[in-house]
Amino acid sequence: MVRVKSRYLLCEVNVSDRSLLLLLDDRAIAAAVKSVVARIHGDYGAALCSIRFSVKYLNAHTGIVFLRFPKRCYKLLWSALPFITSVESRGQNIPCFLNCLHVGGTIRTCQKFLVRYNTQQLHRMLPKCKNEEERQEVRKAILNCSLTRQNKETFQDETESEEDEEE
Amino acid sequence: MSVFMDLNLSYTTDKNRLQSVIETAAHLGFSTVAINYGFEPTAKKKQEIPTPKPINELIDQLPIVQGRSRPIRVLNRLTVVMSDSSHFRPNAAEYRSFDLLAVQPTTEKLFHSACMLLDIDIICISVTEKLPFFFKRAPVNGAVDRGVVFELCYSAAIRDSTMRRYTIANALSLMESCKGKNVILSSAAEKALELRGPYDITNLGLLFGLSDAEAKEAISSTCRSVLLHAETRKTASGIIYTTKTCSDSTCQQEAPARSELCEAPAAKRPHLAE
């Protein structure tokens, strides 16, 4: 049995004001991607985009999106993504752009990459902490999630939300 | 992960906006950016060539590049829009304060002279209008031999649909004659939201007629060769490099800045010899 192959694009939604990220939902992203593909590649692109395209995951706190494209045409569809300038969500127009971080063949590899990437982000943000307590808290959280393997994901989520509060 | 560069960020007098553009560029993983000062001479009155603002005046603390531990490197660049051959004055003292020098020729004759004669690093391809001339093989090959590169900016394509058509059309006609060699892709972004990530730009190169490898070169290794080319312009083919040594106490303050400048070419010299 041969499985149907797809490509998963791990994208980061960049906005100027991070509080706007919470307004995002998967349907808004999917609609934005579909409309931009139709604009750039016309009916052909829209047809390709309707086959197996879906938004697999969205983390509104960190602005991380997983997009699934069919493997044979992911490059064509990806080439339309840079032209996204805004996402319409809940009646609001959010100016943003998608930055692709990783392209994977399975969701698992993307998740592995994301865990590593988020740890890196925490290390980057550590010097920005305002006082020593905050710093200790974040440091403890990082140590926790890198030591215990089983609790990795839950801790990861916690640390992410902590970071959001700080900013 | 290779070193990505974006050699065109438009200069704005709005300091905050420029700062946010540089911060976004660092976040996306660009380790070198250049701030572009446009200069468009007109026949009627004489205009001043802009002078670059020192980087430490523009931004207090340079942000750390994504995935690296080094702060972002910011350069200055001048783009002269040429509509007459007298507009580019070689040996002008004002040009020396810029790290990179670019021209945007508007006629075929000027394009020819920019490719073959002028002492510059970058030739900008206009993306906001239909090409007024064809790219002929001879000048393009001459430019490739001399190490002068062609620049395509993508932010106009993001802004507007007609501009997108012009950008893609001009890019494809350029690729016909230069076959993907000596091309750089840069943003010309005025706002932070007009920047795109390096992998997105690489894939965008497909629309501009570049192959995967060529598109990746267009934002990494070709940009590096532009920087090295710019250094040879200043330093007698990169062989001799002169610096002022300061012995006075008044010069002491300048000393650290200068020593930084000297370090960069010294580290790169072995590569030049390759």
C-alpha cells in the first residue's frame, strides 16, 4: 500500500501588533490562501488548491500554522503565499505576512522542528526579560521541557503562553 | 542554513519604521541588510547627493539574527537613477561614504555603459514600468564577467497587481539573457510587512524564471560576492587596504569603530584569493 503524499508547510504569521494574532482562526487562513492562489495562478491554481489543501493546525498565541498541500504541486502553490498581505478574520482585516520556516513530508517532522524552533525562540527572548524573577521563571520552564521527555509538549505550551504575557 | 542577505531596504526619515524593518529582517534570518538611499538627478536643478546616516544613530541596539548569536550587519547603499550619462559622476567624493553603489539605467545606451564601463556593484532593473529596452546579450555577458550584478525587487509585486505583471515580465526577459547568473533578489521594503522570509523568496524565484539553486544563490552567495566586489572598489582590487592610525587622544573615540571596519576585509581576504 502506498500512501498519498503531501507536503506540510510550517509557516509563521508575522503581524506588527501581536495581540491581533488571537483573532485568527483556521478558516480565515484557508480562505486567504485560497483567494491568493486564485489571484496569482488563476483557475488552474484554484483547482489544485481545492484537492487536498487544508490548514492542519493553528496556534493563535505564537502564530504558527501548518498548511497541507499535495506533493506534486506544492511549489506552485507555495509561490503564491508571499503575496498574502492581509487575512480577513471575524470582520477585521489583519495586515500580516506568512513566513515559511520548514517544509516537511509528515506532520511529525514538522512538529519536531517546531519544538526545536520554539526552544530557540525562548533563548532569544530570555535577555529581554524585565527583571530577575521573570528570567528565573522562564529559565526553569526551559529546563523542565528539555529534561523530561514525556511532559515535553505540555511544558512547551505553558512556556509559550508565558512568553506572550511578557511581550 | 546559509547566510541570507537583503541588500535593499528603503530609507525613510521615520526612525521607528526603519527600526522595525531592521528588527523584522533580523527575525526572518537575514544577517546582512543594506539601507538604500535613492538619488534621482534631474536636468533642471542641481541636487545634493544624500549622505548616509551613521547606523548607530538610526538604531540603538542592533537585533540578534535568528538562529545565530551575532547582531545583524547594516550597510549603506546609494542608488542613482540615470537618465543621462552625466548623472553618474565617477570619483565623486560623496560616493565613497557608501558601502554599495547601484545605478538604475533608463535607456539602452546607459544600460550598456553601466554594464561595461561604470565602476559600480549593482544594476537595478526597474520593476514599476514596462521595460523601455531589451537586454542584449553582449552587455549582460560583460557585466557577468566584471562581477556586476542585476537586482530585482519584489516588494512592488506584493503591493500591486499591475506591478506584479511588470516585475515578472521584466524578470523573465532578464533571465533569458543572463540565464540566472549574477542576479540578486531584494525587497526594497518600506514597511516591515513588505519583507518576506528567505525560503519564501527562494520559492518566489520560480516565478521569476530562476531554478531552485539559482534562486538560493540570488539571496546568499551572489550577495556575498557583491559585498566583496564593493570592497575591491574601495581598496585597489582588495590587495591594499589603507587605514588611518590614530595617535591623538581626540581620535581615540573613533578608534573602535575604525578597527571594526578594518577587521571585516582582513577576514575576507583569503576568500578573495580563492
